[in-house]
Amino acid sequence: MFELKGKEKVDDGDRSWLELLNGVEASTSSESEKLQKLTQMVLPKFVACLVTKMENKMMVEKESLKSCHEIGVEEGKQNYLSGKQKKQKTSSDIKKKQKINNQRKREDLEKFMEMGLEPPPDMPQVFKDHIEDLGGSEIKLAIQKILQVTNLRPQQNRLPMSLKQIRSTILNEDEERMLNAKRQMLVTFWSNGSSLSYIINRDYSKVLKNNKDSLKPNVMVQIWSFHVQPNSELSFALIKVIDGEDGHVID
């Protein structure tokens, strides 16, 4: 009746397949009854065995997922702490830079006062005449500052003017709107933490190149803004007030 005739255990106590088969054959001569009895005896044990194996497999997978989750949580904590430390370090660096900048501004103001340049001297008449010849008007002092090494690098092509040191309103309403819309202009707006500045960047490298023998570290300069007709184009004039080498005031 059955091809399987080995002595394999079928998970029914200590009885082998042949023992079960012999017992069933001795109890009835009907093939259908033999099959039914064998099914009743073997199938529940077989299903229970499969269920146990599946449960064990799921338990192993669950433990594995739990371990992965714990590892992920730990990595997440480490990444959070690392990011927090970096943020704290960045915040600390910004505060240090702000402290240095504020100290430099106070020192610059003290120098201005010592040299009799506070309040700032007016623009020399020769420059006023030249600007008027160009059709310029609305001449205003934007800033008086001492040039640093970082202001003299042609590859950076920018001269910052801190809003805290700006002496007057240099942009009209239309220019303010263009600046906020990030339209291409002679100046841009730059933010570094709480430090806000106007940046002159267009053609500034040419100014440095054309005046490389005159513009040096510690030179004091004034930046004047004006508008040129007929389109009221924003322009700037850079005037050296104090020489950086011997510190004498330039007439």
C-alpha cells in the first residue's frame, strides 16, 4: 500500500513508521480505513512540528530585529549627541568670532578718536567735483574702516561693510527691493550668525589690482555711495584716509 518502508521516526513517541503501519494493518483490512487512521495518527503531530519550527524561526527573526533596533537606537543616540556637539561647537565658534569682531570695532573707533577722525572727515572737494562731472549726486559716507588682510585678497573679490558700522542709508527703496529679491547688483547682503553686512563684490578685485601699491593692511579708508544719472545707478568711491605704513593722515 505505501512505498515508505523505512524505520524513520514520525514523532509519535518511540514508534517508527513501520510499527505504526503494522499496527494499522492489523486493525483493519480496509485500505481507506488504514489511510484514515494513519492520517489521524500522523497529521496532527506533523502539523504541530511545523508550527513549532515556524514559531522558533519567528522568534529568532524577532530577536534579530530587536538587536538591529537596539543597535539602530544606539547609533541614533550617538549621531544625535555628535550633531548636538557639532552644533554647540559651531555656536561657540560664531560667538568667538562675534566677540573678536566687536573688540576690533571698539579698537577701530578708539583709533579714529585718537587720530581726530571721529566724526569722520568730509570727502575732499576734488572727489566731489569728479563725481558731479560724472552726473553723480546723493553723496553719502557709507563706512570708515581699517583694511584687514582678508579685505585685500583679489581672489575673494569682496569688501564687507558691517551694518553696525554703516554711517547712513546707502540704498533707496528700489535698490532695497532688488537686494531682497537677490537681483544682480553692485552690493549683496551677507549674514553670518548675527553679523549682517553689505558686500561690495563687483569689480572690487580690479580696484585692488589697480591700487595694489596703495591699499595695504591697516590702511584706513572711507567708502562713499552716490547715484549717477540718468538711471540713478548706485556707485561707490573708495578714498584712502590714513596710510598703513607710517599712519599719517592724507590730505
